[in-house]
Amino acid sequence: MPTDGSYFHLHLVSDSTGETLITVSRAVSAQYANVTPVEHVYPLVRSQKQLDRVLAEIEEAPGIVLFTLLEQELVERLEQKCQDINIPSLSIIGPVMQLFQAYLGSSTTGRVGAQHTLNAEYFKRIDALNYSMMHDDGQHVEGLEEADVVLVGVSRTSKTPTSIYLANRGIRTANVPLVPGIPIPHQLETLTKPLVVSLHASPERLIQVRQNRLLSLGAPVGNDDYTDRQSVSDEVSYARRLSAKYGWALLEVTRRSIEETAAAVMKLLADRQRQRPLE
């Protein structure tokens, strides 16, 4: 149990990078607003000696133990230790692997970190990341036609982080800012291959994010156009008019996280690909 009811220790033990554990545990932890997990992440645990250190830390700060280990001897030793000190433990991938095995009728290869092999999918992601970094914030607009997705929007609509997130999924993503008084690149008007998605947020949200941005940079938060209520509203209206004019997909991001925005973009892309199969 947590020491004072406000936090608890969460031990994440993996023989790979630990990304799966972190994602799953944070998704569940988010449902408990009144308690905060103190994360202890142990990646690349592949030997008994490495496990020794993990067990010592678990015993020093007991809590919930989640793991993704494939080596059975390591699993048995970890589970036994948790039983001995009376704390819960769970294999995150174990039940899923058992389900796969029962359905497919074959055993696993037991390859540690198999999802991180340098295969074609991996290099596709690297290519997408390189492309997105090169085509960030309106750079190299002559190459926009090579994108899978082009994000447009006014300042602080999360274009860049969403682009990087999508690139990590292997989606070549460019982004172009929309600025009143500055013509959009003519390449943006004639795109045929990429899906163009216009990101929109409420003026109130934009002002809040922009003020925080200025504060983080140590810049004064004045009454200039960047945070002026009327000016920001005009920017939002301008972006909506452009979206309507060119038929861009419109996505409201006011209350969306980067992950949720990216998921919505991926759905739009999948829907478009189903309607217009690749030749």
C-alpha cells in the first residue's frame, strides 16, 4: 500500500526497452487521480546479475511489479520474490502470448526485443522521421507532394509534435504554418497525393499556450498580436476560411493530446486510403 495514500511504488521490469510497460501502466495510472505512481523502470534485464539489482530495489521500496520478461528462469525468480515479500506482480505480455499460442497452435520464438529488429518497417520509420524533420514549419515546400500527410494551422496548434509522433508510426508528415497576411506556398494549393489536415484550436486555448511559451522563453507577455484576443480570433477565422476554400480536413485539437490528435489524423488517413485504394 502507498505510504500515505497519495503515492505508490510501481516497478516496471523489461528485457527490452520497457516502452510497452510504460504505456500500459500510465494508461491505467491515469484512471487514479488521487494517487501518483513512483516509477522505477528497469530496461534490458536479461541476466540473473541484472535481476539481482532489480530485486534489491523492489524489496527496498515494495509496490506493484509489472514485467515483460521472456526468460522463464528470470520470470520464476521475480514472481517468487514478489510472493515472498507479499506484493503483486503481473506479466503484461504473458496472457496475450498464451492467447496467441492457443489460437495459432504454435509456440513463440522467445526472441527478446523482437519488435525492435532492423526490418523494413523500422527503416520506414527512420525515413519518415528524416522527412518530417526536414519539412518542419514550412521548410522545403517543394517536397510536400512526397508526404503522406501535411498538417497546417496557426502557431501553437501542435503541428510539430504531431508530425514527429506520426513519423514514429512511419507516416511521412510535413507541416506548414498559416499566418494572416503571408500567402500560403503555392505547392499547398495543388497537392494531390498527401492528406492535408488543418489543425484548429479555440482562441482561448491558443492564447494560454502562447503565453506559457513566452514565459518559458523568458520573453515578456505583452499585448502584442501574438496573444491579443482579437488578433488570435482573426487568425482562427483565417485558418477556417482557408480550410473551407481548399477542402482540407478540419481537426479540432483544443482538448486533444498529441496522441489523440495523431490517432485522429491516422483515422482520417486510413479512411481516405480505403476510399481511394493505391494503384
